Amino acid sequence: MSQTKNPLMLITGASAGIGAALAREYAARGWDLVLVARRIDRLEALGAKLSEEFGIETHSLQADLFDKHAADKLISSLKAKRLKPDGLINNAGYGHPGTYMDSEWEDHANFIHLMLTLPSELARKLAPDMVKNGFGRIMNVASLAAHLPGSRGHTLYAAVKSYLVKFSQSLNMELDGTGVHVSALCPGFVFTEFHDVNGTREAMNKLPAYMMMDAEECAELAAEALERNKAVFITGRVNRAIAMLGRLLPTEMAQNYMNKNSEKFRKT
């Protein structure tokens, strides 16, 4: 187990949005935290607040997660602090607007590294100790988009999130019985600054209230699903209905619908 008095959760992209909400949720559950992101000032402020409120220990690690060696650097930082995470939440991510041809390959390569390669690498490098100790929690933050056809714009987003779902399902089965739980969290539309960053805030504001969820509720439901070792968890009845509809509709019909409505949800 970790060198801290409580189980230790590492959260990437913890400075805002769902990542910050998950940090609060796990602090409330008595976990110590390693918070990872670029904005060290926000991490330290969040960590101090959670430490004071819940009496837990927090560690803030500033990291450039686009760096191809980010995983190794994180592991080195953990070792230097004698920290051994009992849990991992791969939350860091963003939406890259525009169509595929609008961006250079370097932009797409960075996206794939952060959203696909890094979560896979961190899980591979941290899971062995969890298995050895007979206890661990791994959450990969995917999306409702993983259950729907791809859209025009944000071309790689649904593809990468679909990967995280399949990866989580496989890892969940492979680690069954080890004490390590694995879950892909698939939120729908959540009130966070994510939509401000990717330029879809105006579209989100037009959605009916019943389609939106606040980040705190999303985090609570996600943590409960991970404790149940639910391999894939879609938050909210409306989102689960949308995902089911995406599976039941004929592929061509679902794809035509997405093609006609992409601009409502994606900035192209």
C-alpha cells in the first residue's frame, strides 16, 4: 500500500472540472491525493482546501502531460516523494476543435498521446503494485461519445474515448479477482469549463436542463461505480438512453443523424 496513512489516489487533469470534482469526492472518502496538471497554482489551492476540509494529505505535481516521457517523469517524482498510488484516475483531456484536415499531424499526435497513450502507460506502470498489494482502483474518464457514431469536427475525440472504453473492459476482466477495480466513466454533458476551452459553450447553453449534470454528482456516481467494479459506467438515465439508442439504430441512420447535427455539439 502507499506510504501515506490513507489509500492514495493519483488524478491527472485535477485542476478543474470533473478532475477537481473527483479529487473532492475521494478526499471526502478518506483518500490522500496526488494532483497532477499544468496549473500548479490551482492544484495547490485545491489541495490546501481539501486538506483543511477533510483532514487528508495532498501532493501537487506540475507536469506537462504532452511530453512523451510524462509517465516516466511522474513515476520518478512519485518515487522521490516515496509515494505509491493505490488508485489512478486518468482524467486529463480536452476537445480539439475543427475537422481533421484543419490541424497539422503534430496537433493530432499530441492529442493521441495525452488521451490514449498516457492513460494506457500509467495504468501499465502503476497497476503491478496494486495487484501485488491486492487492492487498487483505476478509472479512465471516457465519454458518452464513445457509444455514438463519430461526428464532423473533433475528429479523434469519439475514437479515443471508444478506445478507453474497450481498454477498461479488457483490463477489468484481466484483473478480476486481484482486488483491483477498473472502470471507464462515460459522462454526458457536464457543467465544466471543458466546453469553454473547446469552443462549444454556446451550444451547451442551448441544451435542456435535464441533459446536463453537475460535476460533483458525476464524480459521486463515478466513485460508486468504481467501487462496484463496473467496467463501463454511463452517468444518468438520459445518457444511458442515448447510448442505447445509438446501439439500436441502424448504423447508417445513426451516422446520418450525427452528420446533420454535428454542429450542435462540435465546433467545426
